[in-house]
Amino acid sequence: MGQYYKDAEDLYRIYGYFMDRILKDEKIGTKMAKAGIIIKFIYTDPDSEITIDLKNPPVRPGYHGNYHLGPCELKEDVWSKQAADFSHSFWHGHENPIAAVTKGRVKQGGNIVAMMKLLPVVRPAFQMFPVILKEMNLEHLIIKK
């Protein structure tokens, strides 16, 4: 098991809260929605999946996209496979995803260019992730550098 998540349910609880914040955010969410793609994140340690649907109309009022915790039937336009601990560090702003792909720490497929265009859009979420951990009383999961 990884360093930050006890199991898939733990990851889904944290990332679900985080996705709620990102996809409701007027700046981040509206810009993400313009990508018009479906992204599947496949995590290891713990094994889990999160799919972000920026292609179909949001089903919840106030959201700019949809997300699914766990496997779902949506066909992704792009996928990314990585250790959950890498993702945790990424959302703190401590990882370079392009370098991680070249070093084999992250595997990707599909419309990678569309996903890479989202990097500058999600950068403000790097400040948001530690805040949501604190809101969830999970300060011990905040990475300090």
C-alpha cells in the first residue's frame, strides 16, 4: 500500500471532496470544461480509478463537469496510470508530469495533447489541495517541502 491512502475508499473520499471543489470552481471548472474530453486516472497502491467527464453536460447544478469514483462505463479520450502517492504529490505541486512520463513513473494514452493543455488550468488547484486536506482534518497528509 502507498504512503497516503489506506485503501481505495480512503482515496475516493479525499478525491471526491477535491473534485467537488475543482469542478464547482468558477475559474478552474469553467476552463476545464472547455477541454471537452473524458480523462481516466488509473491509480495503483491502492488500485482505484477516477474518471473526469468534461465532454457531457454536468448532471449536478453548479458543476462544470462530472466525475466518477471507481470504474465506470464511459469511454475515455485519454488515460493516465500512476501510483496514488505520485498523484498526491502532484496535487501539492511537487511533481513534473512531463518528466514523470519520460521516466516511466506515469503511463498515458489517447489524446495526451488535450490533457497536457489542462496543466496550466489546474495549476491553481495545487494551492487548493492542502486546504481541502486541512478542512477534512487530514493535516498529516499535507506534504511540506
